[in-house]
Amino acid sequence: MRLLEILIRAAGEGHEHDVTQTPSKFLPEGYELLFGIPASLLVFGLLYKFAGPVIKKGMAARTAKIQAELDAGEAARSAADIEAVKIREAKGDIASERSRILADADAQAATMLADGRARIKTELAEVEAKALADIASVQSRVGDELRAEIARLSSAAVDQVVTGSLDDATHQELIENFIQRVGAQKAGASK
């Protein structure tokens, strides 16, 4: 303490001493140290005793919360990794499914094409057979019509020739022969 007083006097020589100022810029007055140090120790002790466990508990809770968030993040990341693997597998399955569907479509198209060709050949054969039958029918009908026309024209020509070249006696004889034949046929048919 004596040293402090000497320092204060040396610093204060030639100056008047101000009561509102401490003699040292760095050290407080002695009585302030006497009351300040024990009061500070008492406050720090009470804080350590009562606030320490609360702070420690809060820090532990914060640590647990952060750890839970880290664990949840890790679980979410692993779930996302699993989902990504499933998506990649599904994508691979999609490609193979697409290939399978395209192969099935190609096979069905080939089958339909072959069936269509066979059906067209069958229908073509049926149409051709019908056309040949129609041609034969038309030929037969035309032949019959032609024969009938020829017979009609022949009959008309014969009538013209016969009536023009026959005399009345030959004509009369032909008519009587015709009547006798018809009568003989009717008589033979009625027996």
C-alpha cells in the first residue's frame, strides 16, 4: 500500500488532487477492491451453483436436438438413397418393359400382316372362282340365247323358204303329216 501512495503522490505533484478521479488509471481504489472481489466471487459462485445446471441442461438439450436433427437428416438421406436405387431399378425396368412391348407390337404386326395376306389370297381365290362361274353362266346363257335366236331366225327363214318354194299341195301334205304325228303321239301317250 505504501508503494501505491508513493505512486499517487508522484503522479499528483504539481497538480491538485481531484476527488472524483482515482489516482491510477488502471487500478481501482483499495476499498473498491475490498468489496468488489468478494461480491464478484459470491455472484459467480451463485451463478455456478444455480444457473450452471440450467445452462448445462439447456446445452445438453440443444446437443440432443441437434443430434436428433442430424439423425433425422441421415435417415432421410438413406431413405432418399434407397428411393433413388428403386427409381434407377424402375427406370431399368421401364427400358426393358418398353423393349418387350415394342417386340410384342412387332410380333403382332407381323402376325396381322401374315393373316391379312392369307385372307386377301383366300378372298382373291373366291372372287376368281365366282368370276369364272359367272363367266361360265354368262357363256351358257349367251349360248342358249344365241341358239334361241338362231332357231328363231332359222324358223323364220325356213318359213320364208318353205312358204315361198312349196306349192299348195306339198304344203297341205306337210300339215296333214304333222297333224297325224301329233295325233299318233297323243294316242300313244294316252295308252
